[in-house]
Amino acid sequence: MKIVLSDQDFVRQSLELNLFFLRIMKEHAFFIEAAFPCKDSAMIHHAEMLKNQLTMVLSEAVRLADGVLSRNFLAGGEIVTPYTLEAEELTEFYTDVSLNTDITRAELSLVGNDYPHVHSLVDPVAQLNQQAIRVTQSLIDFKVTILNDVLRCRLFTLNYPLLIEHILREARLFVSMLERLQCRTMMDLTSEMIMQEAFWNRIMAEHAKFIRGLLDPTEVQLFNAADQFGHRFDILTAQAEALLHQIADLPAVTEESKQATINIRDFKRQGTEGLITCTIRSIILPLLGDHVLREANHYLRLLNVFQSGRH
């Protein structure tokens, strides 16, 4: 069963999706750029170009969103957290790669409105969605090229091949959700729950594994905690994928996923604080800590929405 969206739902869901994912995509381009050796100047330049294009589209999304989105959404920590600005500034210092922190300051200043008038925004938001689809598709193509070249030993990057596959899946999800919004339809809630829980449980598992692999060998306690989260979310991923044939288990899987996500959210928050204060030994950029924290916040909001039974 498909749900036809009202103008208000179309505008709000589009802006929420763009504000979350465009920043994620922009940071993907940054992580790609920062991980190439100096000899691959053409690849670095391409990543920089895509990062700048995504920054421009994100800036437009921020402009359109002011005074439109709910206060609860803006306070949820999925577009920015209390750590984002400092994490960006430290990451710029470490890498000498620009991140345009003005956008972060603008997002921190966004004003919420629980009862906005959105009629005049329908066409500009539809145009924004198309811009986001176009630039994200270019990023997808670039990620595919990188992955293929890395797997054929034609290119070196400090990013794990699994991380490239990981960020590729996120980009494809973003585009597919935008395309559905452009058609003014959403999946029914049960189908959406199953799809999103299987997707994000896998993402959370991989986050834990990346963190484990980037910690200094002396960080034994953090390594073990990350390892346990990886195993826990691997199990939850399998349970979510089985829901198509065991639909009665959906409420229990959703609740267990929520509790696990709260726990890994807290772990990521502590980790981000440790990276910013230089109390954790690792090769993790502070922005990567904040990046994965925002994704946990996003997933936690989705799980709360699912449990309340509304889109």
C-alpha cells in the first residue's frame, strides 16, 4: 500500500531528508578526498569538486528549512550535534581540507516551527530534491569507480573497501528515498520499518567494526566494546532481514534495535568527546566520530517514529 503525501508532509520530509543526508554525502566526499595519497591529484580534485557541489545544495536546503521544520527534529542531533562545529574545526586543522563551517553555524541557528505554511515551498523543494539526486548520483558514480579500482589494485586509499561499499549504500538509499518523495508516495509503515531496520542495523554494525579497526592497539577496552557492538548489530541485521517471513517478530526486533542503538549512540557520543579532547588514541578524525553519532541519532528517531505508528 502506498501513501500519498500532502504538501506539508512532502516539504517537511524532503527537507528533513536533505538536511540529514546532504551533510552526510558532503562528508563522504571529504573523507574520500582526505584519504588519497598526494600522487592521485585528479581524484582529490574530483572529490573536492563534488564536496563543493554538495555544500551548495546543502546550503540551499538550510535556507529553505528555516522556520519550517519541527523543533523536535531540529533538537534531535541528526543534522548537527553539540560537537559538530568543533569536530569540523579540528578536522580542518589536521587535514588542511576546507569544510565550510559557516553552514554548520547556520544550521545551529535554524528556527523551528510546528505549524508552518508550506504552499510556497512546494516547487522550490521539488527543485532541491532534483538537485540533490543529480549531485548524489555523481557521487555514487565516483564511489563505484573508486571501489572498482581499489579492488583491482589500481588505486590506493586509506579508506577500507568495506567503508567505500558502506558509503555507497547510504548514497543509493538517499537517492531512492528522494525519488519516492518526488512521486509524492511513501511505503506503508510496516514495509518501511523492515527495510530501514535491516539497512540501519547493518550500518551500525559496520560503524562498530570501522571504529574497532581505527583504534590504537592500546585502547583494549574501547576495542572490545566496539567488537561487541559489531556482533550485536550483526545479529539484529539478520533478525530484521528475516522479518519478511516472521512479521510477528517486528515489535520485538524494533525494541531490541532501539535499545542497541541507544547504547551505541552513547558509545559514539563518548568517543566523539574523547576525539575532540584528545583522550582517545586512534587514527579517527573527530568529524568521523560526529558523523557516525549523527547517523545513530537519525536511526533512533526513525525507530521512535516506527514505534509510535506514524510516518
